[in-house]
Amino acid sequence: MIPIVIYRQQSADMKEILGLLANKPINVQVDNKVENKNMPNGNDSSRNFNIGSIGGDFNNSGTINLGEISGTATNTINQLPPSPEPDKPGIKELLEKLKTAIEADKDLAEEDKVEALEQIQALAEAGKNPQEGAMQKAAKTAMKILKGTIASLPTTATLVEAGSKLLPLISKFLGLG
């Protein structure tokens, strides 16, 4: 009778361990390496994909979390000059409002928030030197991505209203027309 009790306890312990492991986040780092080899007949180019080894403690250094990108965007926005007119918001204030709206929107998935905040980061970088061609192109791309993200939300989302007011003003400040 005692062995059955022991097996039941071990089974319960295993369920608990599996439950803890199932809730632990797993990050995987994938390293892709492409290698072209000319074959004797000249028609085949082989590609060799190597995936990095997976060890006990998973680590994906390419993952950016919401807090990280939010802090980076805030730092870049803070490098912009404040509006010269206190009663009229400048690019810095507009980007701050849009960033706040993105972070607060409950209809926007976390991965979409990260993407949107990356675009805020790009707009803030462009705001430092809005006349530069590469910055103009990056700002246009960021605006398109933000508009697409906002368009995918339900019309009741708070970001839809904020975006419809703020994006045209930001576009004007960056000279995007």
C-alpha cells in the first residue's frame, strides 16, 4: 500500500513541476547562416541553415520588450526641443501624446505596441533632423506603419481618435505634407 502513496505523491510533484515549466517564458535565439556552394553541374546552389544550440537557460538577445522600447522612445523624444509656443504643442509634445495613447490602448496587442513604439522612436529620430532625406524616408515609413496599425483597430479604440488628431500634425512638423 505504501508504494501506491509514493507513486501518487511523485505524480503530483511531476504535475506541479510541469505546470511551473509550462508557465516559464522560453526565448530561443536562432542564428541563420547561408552558404552557397557551386555544384559540378552548375545548376544547384545548396543552402546550409545552422540553428544555434539550445541549452538549459534560453536567451534571445533579439527580443525587445515593451518597457525597453518605451524607455528608448522616451529618451529620444526627450532629446527634441520643447515647443517654442507654450500654448501650441511641438513635435516633442505630439510624440509624447501619441506614445502615451499607444501604451494606454487596451485594444492594441503588446507586440503591436512594441512595433508602434518603434515607429514613434523613428519619428523622434527624424524630428532631430527632419530635412535629411534618409530621415524623411524613415518618417514616411513610420507614418504608414502607424496608420496601418491604427486602421486595424476597432473605431472605439482610444488610439484611433488620438491618431486621427496627432498623426497629421506630426506629419506637418516633419514636412511630410
